[in-house]
Amino acid sequence: MKAEKEIKKSRRIRVYRTCAATAAALVLSVGLAANVSPTFAYAMSNVPVMSEIVRVITFGRYQWEDNGYEIKVETPQLEGLLDKEIQDKLNDEFQEQAQSVIAGFEQSVKELKEEFGDETVHMGIEYSYNVKTDNEDVLAIDVYTFYASGSSMTVHNFYTIDKHTGQIYTLKGLFKDGADYVTPISEYIRGEMERRNAEEDGMFWVNDDIMENFEKIKDDQNFYINNDGNIVICFDKYEVAAGAQGSPEFVIPDEIVADIIK
């Protein structure tokens, strides 16, 4: 009896590890272009999300679940940009990401079912988006992929777009040529992490004896511009803090970058 329990326990652990590894691989592959034709049906719909001239609509929706496996896909599509070439490029990228997630999920389900049969395996994937900023000048969207399998993880890709020109902002492009923007922003964020750790029971990895401490942002760190015109620096879950912090964001005050902003 004890041996049977140990076998079942070992099997559950193996299921979890295999499932987590395949789900994580799906999330990390989202940024790769994939010319695939998923065998799952992919329903197309045009569901308006905003009524502005420049807007985001949900181009495609797909949802499927079976015995613990679940996937939900909502593909964004931009409309109304003056630069149609940029618009088409971004929309193609969103569709390729969605197709890659669906095809990768399908392959993972096939492999897991071959290994574990009809045993219930819990693995969830979601590909969707949030509109972060929508005003007269800026449209900012967060296109994300979320997976859950015992634990969870989310990978974000932020797109901040000038509605007038169609330009996609880069972090470096916001600052004067040759300006060191990494240092002042990083110093501010480190200070905020320390403050949140002390005042809000934060779990950021700064002055930590075990985890790798946050030192500075990447040159191309995820960001968007909010409705107040501030730069918001974004991190994925587990990038700079324990999972309880989710996907942390830091609004950078104007005075931190006033001397170097374009």
C-alpha cells in the first residue's frame, strides 16, 4: 500500500514538472515568429473595444478546454494608424504570436496525453491584451501570455504608439541622444523597492542575502506611457521580486528624467 502511494505521488510530481516545463516553454516562445496553421478552429470576429479613430479591436477569439487543459486566446488588432505599414506589421506580429501559442499548446497537449493518458493534468494558457493608455496622443497596450500549472507566470510585451504619426516608442528614443537614462531611473526604482519593502511588506529583491538583487533596468526595459504622460517601467513576474508582487510597475516622476527627456 505504501509503495502504491509513493508511485502515485511520484507520478503526480512528474505530471506537474512536465506540464510546467511545457507551459513555460510556450510562454517564452511567444516572441518568436511562427508560420503555423493550428489544427484547432480559430474563430474570427470583429468586436470593437474602443471608439476612437485609432483603436484596438479583438480580431480573433479562441477558447478550448479538456480534462484540465485550457487555453484562451484573444488577438488584438490595430486600426486607424496613419502609417499603414507599421499597422500591418504589428497586426501580423500579433496574429503570429496567437497562432504560435495555439500550435504550441496543441503540441504540448498531444505529448502530455501520450505520456499521461487520461489522467487529469492542469495546464492553462491565456494570450490576450489590456489597453493601458488611450488619449488623444498615445495608445499603449500590454499584450501578454499567462500560464498556470501549479505556479503561474506572465510574460508582457508593451507597445506604446504615437497616434498622430504611428511611431512605436522605444525607451531609448524618449531621451536625448547619448543620455544616460538607465542610471537615474534605476536609482529611483531601487529606492522605491526599498521603501515598499519597509512600508508595504514588499518582497523586492534589493539588499537581499539570497536572491540576485536588482541593480539596473535593461536598455530596452518594458515600459509604457500612462495617461499623465509619465514613463511606467514594467517587470515580469519573478524578474525583480517574489511572485506575490505579481508583475511590478513603477511610475517614474517627471523630475527624475526632466533634464534628459526629449
